[in-house]
Amino acid sequence: MTDIALPALAKTPTAAASTTSLTAKTRRRRALAYLQAAPLALVFLVFFVVPLALTLIVSFWSYNEYEIIPAFTVQNYIDVFEGCLNTADACTTVRTYLSTLKFCALTWVFTLVIGFTVAYFVAFHVRSKTMQMALFLVCTIPFWTSNVIRMISWIPLLGRNGLVNDTLMGMGLIKSPIEGLLYSDFSVVLAFVHLNTVFMIVPIFNSMARIDRSLIEAAYDSGATGWQTLWNVVVPLAKPGIAIGSIFVITLVMGDFVTVGVMGGQQIASVGKVIQVQMSALQLPAAAANAVVLLGAVMLMIVAMTRLIDLRKEL
């Protein structure tokens, strides 16, 4: 028994040293990983977490016509939801959110249809990588100019005496100019689609580019039609791109106030526009409260989408 036990005892210090060495390596790797992530974490903290925390803090401050008072109050949130318990008539906040959600839904539908179509064409019908890059460059050319300039460019086209009305009247299709082309819901949605479609194209294309082409061939070999292959193979595999593009579009539209102001002629309400007006009037606590409520609404929409599509699993 002594001869058997001694070798076992002799191996024990070596095993312990090996375990200690592995633990030290693991700690060094973790420390290195934290060190590599530290710069990005610092940027995230300074430019995202801190501004959100300050916005939340200011939303509980009081104010009057002359000053902002750093005293805790929930009156700003009460003002946001004032009258919303009355079921007979929708309050201002509900009407504003409904108007914003209307623009959001219409923009999402049009950008999804256009973005999916363009991404499908580039991914499956353009074989050359060079041509694909060239087409993506064409899609990004409008981003070389500011959003305001791109929106203003629609005014000579859609105005009462704009190119569209003059052309239709010259062709005899209408007798008087169409009033609803500019400074209306139509012009706002048109501008939103123009500005945000590329945010839907890129993620959908990235998802489609990773689809194994043998799956498409297998579907055709099994007798599936083009529409069946599209619905049962391409769309399910492109869901991560659709979800990511939808998150981009929804977050951009929900908080936008420039597009609504320019293309709506300062006559159409939106949540972002309300916040911008309050900030212009130096009602910063009220604007912060509205911003927090808007953030909560957008987060709920994003959570709902991520529940339908598990992005971590799909990616």
C-alpha cells in the first residue's frame, strides 16, 4: 500500500501547480479582455449612460418662467399624461403618439417593401461583387448631403406650382394644383421613406448574403415556386436583417422632429416636435420628461420585436 500511495502523493504538488497556472492564465486573459473593452465601455458610459442619467434627473426637477429649480417633483410626468384617464376624449399626449406611430408604421411598411426588394435583387440577381459594391455606393450617395437639403429638394417638386403639379396640369390630367402633395402627411411619409430606406436595405442584404444558395436550389428541386421559395426559405433566413432594419427605422422616425417640421409645414404634431418646442422655450424639465416617456415607448417596441425574433440566436 505504501508503494501505491507514494506515487499518488508525489503527483499531488504537480497537479496543484498546474491548476494554479491555469487559474493565473485565466485571470490574465480576463484582465486583458476587460482592458480591451475598457475604451469602448468608457465611450459608452460618457456619451450614452451619463446623458441618459442626466436627462432622467432633470425630468424630476421643477421650473418656472425664469429658472430651473433642482427640486424633486413628479409634476412634469403628471403634465405629460394630463387628461389621459378621460376615455371620452384622447389627451394631447395620446393624440401626439398616435400621430407619430402612424408615421412610424407607414414608413416601416414602405421601407420594408422597398428595402427587401432592393436587397433581394442585389443579393440574388447581381453576381459580381464589384457591381454589388457599386450599387451600394449608389444607395449611399444621398448621405453625402444633409437631411435638410434632401428634404428641401422635394419642395420644388411637390409645391403648388411645383414640377409634379405643372406636369399633371400640362398633360391635362388635373385642372387645378393638388394641395396635399406638400405640407401634409403624404410629404412627411415620403421624406421619411427617402431618408431611412437605406437603413433597411443594408441589414437585410447582409442577412441574405449569408443564405446558402444550395437551400434555394433544393427548394426549386423540390418543386417549390418562386413565391414559395421566397416566403418559406428567404424570408425566415432574412428575419435578423428585417428586425435590425426595423429597429433602425422605428427609432429614427419616433424621435425625428426636423422632417416633420420641414415637410409638415410646422403644422403636424409629433413627439419629437413637442420635445423640440419645449427645449426652444427652455422648458428643459418638461422636455426631459417627454424624452424619458418616448424612450420607454421605443424600448417597449424594440423589446416586442426582439421577443418575436431572437437576434442573439439568429445571428
